[in-house]
Amino acid sequence: MNQFSLYRLFLCMALFCCNVAGAEDKKPNQEGKTLEALVPVKLNYLLYLPENYDQQENWPVLLFLHGSGERGNDLEKVKVHGPPKLIEQGKEFPFIVVSPQCPEGYWWEPIELVALLDEIERKYKADKKRVYVTGLSMGGFGTWRLAAYAPERIAAIAPICGGGEPYWARRIGPIPVWAFHGAKDTGVPPERSLVMIDALKKVKANPRFKAANNPTPKITIYPEARHDSWTETYNNPELYKWFLQQKKN
């Protein structure tokens, strides 16, 4: 190999090494960005105000979440079950009762329900320390989910024939819970509620978990009930008495 060939070889090696070093030093371009957007929320809902609404400074709030069969844009469907049905029949409640309607094809979204609670607390004489949530079937799932999403907003929940993720118990833990289910429910097996109650009990048994006014979660299983475990539950005055005993610290 002559001197000129050696020179060309060394030059190529030098250029290769420079390219490799440059490639190693070069990093992908990554910039920090911020999204600022207003996400619109549209929920139709029924609102019930107690007969003597003006005579008190504030009132507890009962948020009712219906099941999948009542989705749509017709509020009359929301009156088929639960507190809206009882109000339609003439029953009076010592609550501001809020019954939203989930649009067809969707599920209850906690961020939308929190926006609804914000509106109720802003426009009406709502007691922020006494906000109660209950729902049936899809609404039972929504009740568990909302409690895990915004536990600081809720004083007590009563999910009916619903369920959730056991790890949510760490967030739901301080909230008083009374769940209901039918033993012969094949639509949503009662194990879905039992698993959540067991998870809550384990959390509350942990010595590191401390909260004032923190009763043991309870569940009522109706031995002969199938999926409809809500009719008997909402007809029971003890449920509403229990709600009124709960208040956030």
C-alpha cells in the first residue's frame, strides 16, 4: 500500500469516528408543552328541592345515578326507578335530589359528575359536607367510581348491584359505605359488591389508616332478589336516615 492510499485510509477512519461521535452526542428533540382547553360538559338532570327549601340555610345533596336502560335524552326515563320515581309518586325528601341522565352509548364519567356537583353547590343551598351518592346497576358502578375519583367531595355512598376495582378502596376508605345486592343477580354477580366491601375492610383494618367518623362498611344481600335489588332499597326509610347521619369532617 503506497503513502497516498494510507492517507486516504486514515482520512476515512477519522471521518467515520467523527460521524459516530456526532451521532452519539445528538439527542432527540423533545420540548415541554402545555394544553389549556375548556372541555364542555352537557348533562340533562332532574332537580328536586324540598318543600320548605327557603326555610333553611343549606340542605344535604343526594346524587342519584340511574342504570344503563335509562340512558338517552328523555328525562322521563330517569323517573322509572329510585328517588325520581318516588318523588313522582309524591314522596318528599329532606335532600336536594339531583338525578342526571347519561347520554345513550356512554357511561358515567366522574369528571362530568364533579362538574354537575360544582353547579349544584354554586347555584343552590347545598351543604358541601353532606353530599351523598347512590345508583343502581350502571349507576352502582358509577357510584363506586365517583367515590374513588373525588372522595373529598362525598360524605357517604350507597351503591346498588354495582362494583368497582378493589384497589380503589385506598381512596374510598374514609367514606361511609352501605352497599346492596341481590343474591341471585346474574346480570351483576353479588361478588362484585362483596369484593369491594372486603377490600374496604382490609384498608380500614390497617393501623396506618385513621379517620374520624369512619364506620365499618356494610352490605345488605337480599336472599331472593335478582338484579332488581334497588326497589326494596329505595323503599326503605332506613337508607335515608343512614345518609343523614353521615357528614364529612
